[in-house]
Amino acid sequence: MTFEEVTHLIKKRFCEDLIIAENPSGLMPYLVINSDKIVDVCDFLYKDPNTYFDFLSCMTGIDMGFEVGKLEIVYNLYSIPFDTKYCIKISVVRNELSISPLPTVNTVSHIWRTADWHEREIFDLIGINFIGHSDLRRILLPADWEGHPLRKDNKTQEYYHEIKVAY
């Protein structure tokens, strides 16, 4: 299926206000949807016999910066039997690390087991909390590390357990 055909199925299954934007051109066409519906859309794309996106190839968190005020999550889906790729993006409001709690998104790890590690990495490095994740804890940094290093407002600690952190 083409990007347009999959997008048409999503529009037919869900209401039109689900879609925030779409970019059907370029090397990686993508659909931007409401973050509250990510589980419903992913579940549909996994279970629908016309699409059967059985593999979450990659899931990435991106800090869009202070000016934009958003954090993005990109879901790269792949259907092995149909040899089809599809990309979905969602965004959440960017918080200030020192003041407010982390932004939240529902987990998709019950749909694709690979999301377990991807979500932990995004939590660790970007600082997005995945509601419903069975084991959301740091995966690359020590459990007592302060901050999220891929955030544009991250301040690296000077010392970690009395060892100078230099980069």
C-alpha cells in the first residue's frame, strides 16, 4: 500500500480531527496525529488485515527546541508481509525540566515489544513519560542520573558520585 492508501484507511476509520498534518512527499512521508489517539491508530494499523504493520522499526524522541515548545515522537512502522513503510508523528508540549513534571504519552509496548526499549530510551534521553509501560526506567544512564541529555535545556552535572563529568 502507498502512503496515501494507508492514510485514507486511517481517515475512514477515525474522525478527521485526529490528523493534525500530513506530508505525503519527501524521502519519508509522515502523518502527524493527535497524541491522545496514538494507541488506537497503532493498534488499528497492527490488526487491520489490509495493513498489518507487524514491526516497529524505530521510535525516536526529538526536542524541537524552545521556540517551537514541543517534543516529538516519531514511529517508523513496517509491514513485513506487504513490504510497506509508514511514519507517524505525535507531539507533546515541552515542559521545563526543573519546574513541571514530564510530558506523558500512552505506551505502545503492548502492541510491539520493540517499543519497550525505544520508550525507555526516549524516557531516559528526552524525558517523556510513557503511561502504562511495564518497566519505565533508565536504559543508558545510571538510575540516579539527573536530567535528560538530549534535551536542549539540559545542564550536564559537574560531578557524578564525586567524579568530574567532562565532555
